[in-house]
Amino acid sequence: MYETDVLVVGSGPAGSSAALALSTYGVRNMVVTKHRWLADTPRAHYINQRTMEIMRDLGVDAEIIAKAASLRVMGNVVFCTSLSGVELGRLPYGANSAKRRSDYALASPCEQCDLPQHLLEPILLSNAASRGSHVRFDTEYLAHEQDADGVTVTLKDRLAGTHHSIRCKYLLGADGGNSKIASDLKLPMEGQMGKSGSISIILHADLTRFVAHRPGYLWWVLQPGAGIGGIGMGLLRMVRPWTEWQIVWGYDIDEPAPMVTEADAIRIAHQFFGDSSVDVEIKSISLWTVNEMSAARYSDRRVLCLGDAVHRHPPSNGLGSNTSIQDAYNLAWKLKLALSGAAAPGMLASYDEERVPVGRQVIRRANKSVRDFGHMFDALGISGSDGAETMNRNIAAVRDDSPLGATRREHLRRAIALKSYEFATLGVELNVRYESSSAIIHQGMHEAVPSSFDPELHYQASVRPGGRLPHVWLNRRGQEISSLDLAGNGCFTLLTGIGGDVWIHAAQQMAAEFGVPISCVVIGPGRDVEDLYGDWSELREGLASDGFLVRPDAYIAWRGNVVEASNGALRHVFLALLGRPRDEKGEACVVARHVQDAMS
């Protein structure tokens, strides 16, 4: 029987990125997928700043940037009656907005970009394999059995038709929206599957003359026939500029699934273009449903699910693959510590504690963005029951020199501005905080981060435990680096300033005692890392000598002062973070009490 430490079922963004992180950390792993290859259609495509930070830490960001469409190419989100028809309005995508550009630049050293899933997955999995992951295609998961020491997984070789077993210490279910592993675990699901239906058409057509002068990668087409079920509006999405595209067209989920022929697909494409002379080559036609469901629990002992297996929602906001990759990144370093013996298996409970609330937020936000299209229909005075003549007349009224026309224009402007909650939600992407996690020691700093901005639209930088380490530009031996570059690499990081040398000694002791690598960084004039802009000093609050313990995923786990460092508080923090609740005398260790004792 073949043995490995971690078996990953599924090779999508969740599974491939889990394998990449595990192999980068030196953890033995195998990936199996029932398919003969990776994604064969574009599927997910938007990569947000947080995901690019993860790719930067895992060392594959340069490959992604080389193949991705840049932020400039992503351009605008356009609302129109067809590519050659009336443009109703547009919205700059994310950091392309002059009003928001500085928000994004201040929040992260990385830019948003666009890389379709069928191009992203090979980057993730090939790097995972080159670093040690074993990959098996045409291998289907059938069942598993857990015991105290591991998991025995039954697999099927789909080419030979034979069954075999693999023994692993942990099993990861990254097997997508119809996850058999999540079903086998009987994970409690909240929400509804199959709320509406959509048709996806992948095609090749040179549309340069329509879009190159006004770059945009999402074109929402409002016209008769485009508002039946599904998303509620037809979508033309750029896959590769400006020759590869995807059309998403709705269908009524309460009726039998439509049969869409190649001729139908070409007709729909020409309707979207508003020009029947364009040569169109249809690559694929498929149907999918809009879901609003997440799991109330992601794991059961040694089996942990991630990605679409536990949160299923429409592609609005581009949260799908980004959240899946972030699930994997959250989990990989914890598995490394559990497998090495540095952490107790109970530490993995923090995975559910941290990622389940994120999954709930994601499905709510994505589905709310779908419903927000209703404001556009209201602004134009149309509904799904309108005939083509009424629909076209009401759309045309936007141009009228009349009180009704003026009202419609103002309402339309507001409706398009509301779509910032889909296409510029920097706060949703970066404000994720782990408020109720055993792997975060809040110590009196549990209250919400104060903000005068909308927390979905705007990022709020904070050094309070539970949030991601804020990005600021620092200087290391003459080279400009991000504060995020000080963290990661599968290690804990201890950040302090001048006067905080006691932290270095404390961290070295912890590294030796617990077998956990800890990188120590002193920030200040004359040190290896200098805060030349003064941005870190402005953000950190309190004294320069305070210590910040940053987890391998760049989240701040704890903050303490030099008195606490001298009194051994860091040791008790590590006992809690690693799920080791007893000290060497066998006495119950309540971390909050120890921290308070150290402070006193």
C-alpha cells in the first residue's frame, strides 16, 4: 500500500495550491484527480491582491504575471446593448479607478490581474510536482476510512478499471462543488443549490475593433432575450485579449435544460456583438447553476475539505478560486506543524474556526452582487416579463430630453455605481480577520478595528492580532521590500524595533524548544530593515520595542511588550498556538491567565 503524509483529492485551484504549499514546506503529498488533465475551460479568472501575495510567497508570481492579462488590459466593466450598440455606462475595474488607485497601491505590493483557470492550474501543479508532489490523473476517489493514526483511501484507476488503496495521515477534499468527500463526511450544508441556470459558450472571435480602444474584460449586455433566469443579464467575458471570449446566458431553471446547438451559440454571439459579419468559432457549450451554499463545518478529524467543496456560489466578485487558494494556504502550514509533531493535532481546529466564517461571507457577497443587477433593471423601467419592443423602448428612453429621461439617467448612474460592490470590493478581499480562532491570541485587542470607511469597499490596515500583516514599504540593506516579504516561507516571524532585542532571545528559545522555525527582524535606523518612509512606525501603534508574532500565512497571531517578553509570555503563546495546552509539569495551561501573569 502506497503511503504519503497528505493525499489531496482534486487538482483545481484549491487542490493544486494546497499541493504547491505543502511541497514548498517539505511535506510529502500526492494529488489525485479523476480527470485526464487539468481544467479545459477558462472558468475562474480574476486573481486578487491577496492571492497574488500568496503566489509571491510561494515563488510563482512571476510565472503568473508573465501569462496574465494586466490590470490595464482588464480596463473597465462595460454595460451596453451590444458591442456595436449603445453603451449605457462603464465602471473602472478595481484599481483602474483613479479614485481608488491609491487604496489598492497602499494595501498591497501586488496588483490584480486576470489569468483563466486553465492557464493558472498548470503553473500551480507543475511547480508542486517539481517540488515533490506526486500527481495521478485518471484516478477517482471512491471512499475513505479514518482511524486514530490516519486515513485509508480507496481509489479507482479509471484506465485499468482497478481499485487500490492509499494510506495517508491527512486527506484533503478539494473535489469541487459536487464533492463526494464532503458528502461522505456528511458535512452540514447551509443554503440552496441550483437557484438559477446559466449557459456558458467559449468561442474564438477577433473583436479588436470593438474593444481595443476601450479596454474592458467584462461586457454586460442588456437586450431582449438576455434576461431569462441565470445572472439576469448576458455577459461577454474576455478570456484572452481580444480573440478568446466567454458568453454567459441565462436559462429558466424551472424549465427543462435547453439544448444549445453550435448554430444557436453563433447566433447568440452575433446578437452580443451586434454584428453578424464577425467570424465565430465555437470551442465549447456547457450548462451550470448558480448556488448559494456553504458548509457549517469543513472537517472531521483527519479529513479536511476546502474550496468549492465547502463554499458554492456564482462567480460574482471573483471570489471563488481566490477563496479556495486562501483556504489551502491557511491549511498547509498548520498541516506542516501537525505532521512534524511541533503542533498537537487539535491545532487544526483553527482551520474551521477561521475559514468557515469566510465561506459564509463569500457566498452572501457573491449572491448579493447578482441581486444588485435588479437596480439596473429598475432604473431602466424594465422587467423579465417585458417584451422586446417595450424593453428596447425603455432602454432608448435614457437618451430622451425629458423629465423621465433625466430620472432614468440618474437612476442608471446610481445603479452602475452600486456595482462597485462587485468590481471594487477591496475590503472584502483584504479585511478578512480571524476573530474567534484558537490560533490567534487577542489579549484585550479583540474589539473591531475602527474605520470610517465602508468595510466591503475599503481596506483598513491594522496591526491588531487576527488581521493580515499590513503592507508598507521598508528598506533592507539598500533594497526596497514590502513588510509582507518579512513573513511567510513557512515560518513564524517575530517583528520588533530598537529596544526589543529581548524578543530575539525569547524567539530563539521558542524555536529550539518547539522545533518551529522563527525568523526575527528588528526594524529601525541602522538595523537590517529600516522604516525610511516612517509608515511602519505610524501603523504599529505603541512602542517600537513591542513584539509582533506573525504566522506563516502573514496573519498577526499576537502582540506583546518587552515586560511580557522578559516574563516568558511568548512561551505560553506558542503553547496555545500549537494546541499544546499543558506545560512540562502537566498542569492545565490557560493562556490568557499566563499572559496576564506575565504582564503583572
